[in-house]
Amino acid sequence: MGDRRAHSPEGGSSGLGSDRDLPSRGVTIYQTYNNCQLNTIGHIENANFADVHHDETTSGGSDPVQGAAGRQVVDNSELGALLAPIPDASYTRNRKISPPDSDCFPGTREGVIKGITDWADSPVLFNADTPRVFWTHGYVGCGKSSISQAVSKKYGRKGRLLGSFFFYRNSGDRSRMVRFAVTLASQMMAAIPATKSFYKAAVEADPTLLTRGTSLSTQMERLVYKPFNAVVKRGLIFKTLVQGPFLVVVDGLDECEDKLEVKEFIEHLLDFFKRHPSTPLRFFITSRVERHIKECLNVAGVRLDDLVAHGSDDDILTFLETSFTDRVEKDPVLAAEIQSSGSGQWPTRDDLKTLVHHIGGSFIFASALFKYIVEPSNDGLTPMTRLPLALDMNPGLDGLYNFTLAKSQRLHHFSNVISTLALLFQPLSITAITDLLGLRLFEVLHILVNLQAIIHIPGTDERPVTFCHTSLRDFLTTESRSGSFFAPPSHHLYLSYRCSLVQDEPEGENAATLYGIGNSGNHFEKFARLPPCLQGLFLETVDALYALILARSQSLVHFFDVLWTVALLFEPLPIPGIAQLLGLKASAVSGVLTSLEVIIHISSDKSLVTFRHPSLYDFLTTESRSGCFFAPPSFHRHLFYCCLALRDEQQTETAATVYSVVHHTKHFSFFSTSEQEQLAVSPSPQTLDVFYTLTLSNAQHLPHFSDIISTITSVIVPLSIAGVAELLSIDPSEVVQVLVNMQAIISSPGNSNLPVTLCHKSLRDFLTTESRSGPFFISPSYHLQMSYYCFSLKLKHLLSRTQTAVSPGTQYSLSYCRDHWKHPYSAPGQSLLAELGRLSHLPNQTLSYHLFSFTRVFFRLECDDGSRPTSQQTFHNLTRCAEFLALSFECDPAEAGLGDGWLYKGFGVLGMDMQSHGSHRFEVRQEQAAALQSIVDRMSKAIRARVLMFFLCLQTSYLTQRFSM
């Protein structure tokens, strides 16, 4: 009754079977199965292919085919051996050793078979609308192979079966297309002997026809379709007009591994019938609905039939009634037990109907259930005592489940697949299960095919896999019943991890991804309910899950501040409380926590934020496990500071302010004893200034400390670590070294591309108020230094010869150089030159320093800032402005005056408006005019030299090209 039984032969075939080597005249074929000889056939053209398997070894003779260069004469006795068909692929195979062992039970499937025979018997002439191809599809175990077997036998007896081929997964060439055409051709030669001469002619004309180098469509055309058409024209047409067209049965096409060749076969078949619509031939094909098959067969010219749509309950009832009756008649012990019980009919009609309801339309489950009830076993139960167990199903079928599951238990990934099926929150397709578990499709199919007696394997890889009965899930999730097949609840942790992992797959959204998005948290919630004693057994998977989920969100702004705060709080706070404590927007906190909802519980904005499982706290506070996500104890400094800031602001009572009052001393306790003494006698200082001073003092000895702190405080918009380092022309590691010591007051994300920010606005107020910050005071004049840093990067970018992506520091400089330039500071008149003099020690002090000084002084000369400088001050500034410009001309770095320096690009390269907005008249002495004229002469000389060098370079380049030609 069932479609396919569990079978796993040795992969591949040897000798002739695997390499398509051609046996010689007088060759003897020995049929073997699992290295055991079964029978000797003799000459292959006289062989009966009923009771043999696909593995073959050959002996004797030499190859009569000598290549395509010359025409080779082929003897009739050699022809069968040359074709080298697969002997156990037809319906006459020994099904006990060459599965599927399937056939229709008498009295069942009669309606389905009648529909097929009516189509197959329809006349060829005057019947152009009848499709030449019939495709029956359905899930594994619904009876497709049984129907193929019945149809093949029916038309074999009629003499109208041209050939049959039963594909079977993992069975060497029976799961490949490599010998499909030659096998059909050999069967057709036996069915219609007149085709032998056409085969002989074809092979003689092209000896390569039987080699692997020939395409499947060519083989089908020359070995099947053309010979058949030829004999039809010679008179076979009259037989087909009377008896009906010939039939080819192809079963289990989805079990062929060569998907591209399957598509080639179908497309060429349909093309053949378009070219030869009157050919008296039909093809009956069965398979599951796999995409590559559906795309080709779901077209005009093919009749489709969904086998699942044919109600099978009546057929299953017939099967059970007949089978039980037959068993009672053949088993006198069972008959005597029934008689002595006085129960009359066994099983009763109601019992049979209950069994049919449990079976749910699966013939293979019906067959397995019947055998479970009546066949002997080691449990000591008789069929009469086992029937009530089957009727109750749960736990009555434990024996059946144990027996069936054992068939696949040795296969790789078995426990993973079966536990996943048992614990999924909704059924998934084979494809989705494969994607979710990161396996290959054939690995999952190999496991499930052996379990088709208890698991519904759908007709397509896109439809869900389901249990034949819900009692199987109960069995798998009850350890006392399932034993080694138990699906442990800890597997939910692995499924949560896989659900999170598939969300990052590059293929985009599919069924596995959508399931992962919707159920990763649900699986983790199931794991979280495990008893604490079991939690330590899965540290490796737990850590991998946490690291995966956290890594996906770590690029979010304020990620580490929020995560570490939730980890180190002494009592949980709601999202608004965390936001208020950290001085952030609630939306920023919510964004981080929402991305972590698989492992962090947030029911609403007002509810407390908690970890779904205490193992997350252990993970975050154990550096060896969490790595870059480790919540350092030093972060308590930051939380203490946040509590202190809230206390000083004296806000209305909220969850955050209450927390600050109650718990700030606990965070304070993480300071060293000496730090506590420096802060205050009491462990609760009332001002932030002492705290800021202490924190800054701990790092002021580090290189570039002052510039780094001043830059982070003075930027118009926050810069990343990389941006700060670029602006200051220092290594990013030096910025990191300072920020590591400033974590309590400056937020520095783990990602160097995310912005560095002050933890609280009061820090900026502290640093820019000299009376409070003392040696850490940041003068307004620092903006002049900031504008110089920006100017240097901007100039470097504008003079760059290569077009590269704009770095963070350069982008900032292009956008905000003018803002720092115009920032007010108390350095009017002469003091500006003093400020510029203090910049001379900074990096890039050649061209960028001179140009910057020129533009800054020029800007001050042209800007009416309300001051009234004297004539002497104005002349001095003008002289210095001209001198800076002359130095800029003289140190233009353009190589040999090639015209790529700033001089040849004009003042526009500076990005400044250098137009004069007015005139200034004042008197100068003769010696002052002479000094100014000297500077102007220097500028003229530098310009002339650059222009001359430019033309000399052009001439040299021209001559070089001429002599190199």
C-alpha cells in the first residue's frame, strides 16, 4: 500500500554501472546487492530484469566501439550489452531488494487508476486536445508509487508498456539520469523487437551515442523517440489504432538528483510531442511537487492530478478490513483468542473507523499501523491487547514510534531534525527546516524518507512537514516514553540561536527568516523556564546566542551605555527611568532595547526592563565569556556620576531620581578607598566638580590628553574616535587610551566609527568655566586651534590627487571649519598674532600654517569687529598678512610646478571669500613701504619661478615622449 519504504543501499554503482563502460560480446553480468551475489543472468539481451539490483560487475572481452572516427559494425548479440541498462529500474524488479516495495491493495485506488487508464486509452487520431503527458503529484506516502506499479502491470499485460523507470533516492544510477535513456531504449527493444535494427543503425552511425559526453535529449531523441516513430511508420500504427497508444511510466521523478537533466528531459519531451502530435505514445509521470519539476510540467499539454485530492479514507477502510480478515484466517492462534473472548467481529466496525480517523489518509501509516498491531514483537503483547493501544494512540503507539525512529537514528543530524520538528511553534517546509538548521536539503530528506510511516512528507519542498498524528509530538517530548529519541526543552535554546542566525543570511526574507524573526524570543522564553540546575550545561550555546544578538545591535548609538546600565543597576528601571538616568532620549534607549528583545524583556515603556534569563547577567559580567560586551566594574563610576547629576538638578520625583537617592552609595562603593577619600569624607559628595576634577586628574598625564578633551568638548557635532584622531593627527589608540580612563564622564562606544559624547551637559559647563575647572579649563581661543585643524584637513583634501571616500575628520572639516573660524574669542588686534604664534608647534606647520595665518589675519583686517586699531597696528597686521602669503607661495609643495598646488587653483581652494569689502587708508613711512615692497617682490619671484618650472616641465614631458616613441 505505502509509496516508499525505508531503504538505504550503498551509494553509487561500480564497473559498468558507474562509468558507462561498454561490455563486449559474450559479456556476463553478475547482479549484486551490498556486495552479495544474487544471480547470474548470462547474455544481457536475453535477460529478465525482474529480480536484480543496479550494481554490476563485468568480465571478459574488449570494447567493440572504437570511437566516432569510423563506422563500427554492431552485432545483434552485442546490442543489448552496449545499451547497458539499469536492470532493477522497471516495474518487474524484485521490490524486496530494490524499493519502493509498493503496490495497490486489491479493491483500492480504483477511481484514480480508472482516470489514468481512460486517458491512456484515448485514441490518437482526431483527439488533438488530449494531453500526451499525465502528471500525478502528492506527498510522500500517499500512494504514488503504488499507482505507478499498478498502471505498469496493467499495460505490461496488455503489451502496450513501452518502458517503466522507478527512480529511488540514494540508489546509485537509479537516482541519476545518466542511464535513463538507455534503460528505456532497452525495455522498448524488448517490447517492440522491430526497434532493434534502428538502435543498431544509430549506434553504428555514432558510437559516442552511448557515452557520457552525449546529452540526455540527444539520447532520448535517437534511442527512444526516433526508433519508435520509425516502427510506427512501418506498420505499428495499425496496432495502436486498434489497441491504443503505448505508455511509458516514470515514477518518483523528484528523487532524481540531476535536476538540470530532469528539466532537460521534460522540456525535450514536450517539444517532441509538439513536433509529432500524432505519435501514439503517452508518458505517465509521478513525483512530489518540486520547483524544477512544477515549472516544466505545470503547462498546457500536460494533465495534472493531485493525488491528495482523491479521498482515500474508503480505500484505507477497505485495506484494513481485508487485511485483518486475512490475518485472522491465516493465524489460528489469533482466531482462537478471538473466539474465546466472545467478542465476535474483530476489530469491530467502530474500531476500524477510529483507526481510519487516526491514519489521516496516509497509506504508509495505515500499513505501519496494521503491522504494529498484528505482527509479533518482543513486548509480549498479542494483537488483541495491542489494538486498544493503537485506538488510544497516546501512548499506545510508543512501540511503533520507537521502531520507526530507529531506522534513521544512525543518520547524521537525526536528533537535531527530529527535536526541531517536535519543538517548532508552527510546521515548516523541508526547505525552511533546511535553512533554519543550516543543513543541506538531501540530509533532511534522507532522515524524513525513513520516517514517512509516521511523518507526512508533503508533495513539495515548500509545504509544511507534519506528524501523522499529534501523539508523536507527545511521545517525543516525554522522556520517560521516548528515551533516546527525547526532544529536550534545552533544544529551544539552539532553535533560538538558529532563529537569530538566519536573520543575517544574505538571501533575504524566506520562510526560515520569517519564522526566526517571529519565534526567536519564544524559543528563548521556553529555554528560560528550564530548572537552574540545567542552565550550566549549555554555556557554549548560550554564549554564542548572546554574542550573535548583541553583535547585531552594537552599532546603535548609546548601545553599550544602555546595555551596561541594565546589567549593573541594583534594581530594574523602566525605559524612561533609564533614559533620565543616562541623560538620553527615551527613544534612543527604546531603540537599543527593542533590538535586544529576544534576550531582554520589555512589555511596555512603563514596565521594568529585565533580562529574560539570569545567564545574561553572568555572561555580561564575565569578561572571558562576553569579550567586548563585558560590563566593566568601572562603569559603576559612570552610574554614580549619573546619580549625582540627577541629585544636583533637583528634579521632581521619578523612578530615576528615587533610584539615585537610594543606590548612588552602592555605585560609589566601587571606587577605590583612596578615590573615595579624595572625593569627600562622606561617600555621598554633593557636587560634581570634585568628581570631574578627580576623574580628569587620573588621565591628565597621558599623551594629547588636553587636546583630546578640548576637541571632544568643542566640536559642533560629536565626532567618532577615528574622527578625533584624524583631526588631531594622532593615532586612534591614543584617543582610546584617554577615553578608557574617562568612561565615567565621557561615553565612548565600542565601535570607533560611532560618536564620542559627553555623558552630561554639566561637564561642558564645568570645562568652560575657569573658576570651576582650573587647570582643565578650555579657553574660547581653542576654537582658533580647532579651525586650524579643520583648515589643514580641508586643504589636504582639496589638493589631493586621488579621489577617495571622505573620512569622518575630513567631512567634519569641510562642514564646520567656518563655524570654528567665526567663533567669538577675546583676541582682538595684536593678540591674534600671538595666538597664531602658539599654533606654530602643531603638525602641518608649513603650507597649511602659513595659509591659515594669512587667511585668518586677512579676515581680521577685512572684518569690521567694532575695534579701532591704530595705523601702526593696521600696517603691522598687513605686513604680517603679506608675509604669510609670501611664505605660502614659496613653500607650495607642487612637484616641479606641475600645476596641482594651491597656487594654480587660486584662492577658491581655501573655501573662503577673499574679496575686499571696503578700503582702509592710512599713512606709512618710507622704510615701511620699502619693507612691504620687499615682501611683494618675494611673492612675484615665487610666482614667476613656479610658472617657469611649469612650462619647463611640460617641455621635458614632451621631449621624453618624442624620444621614447
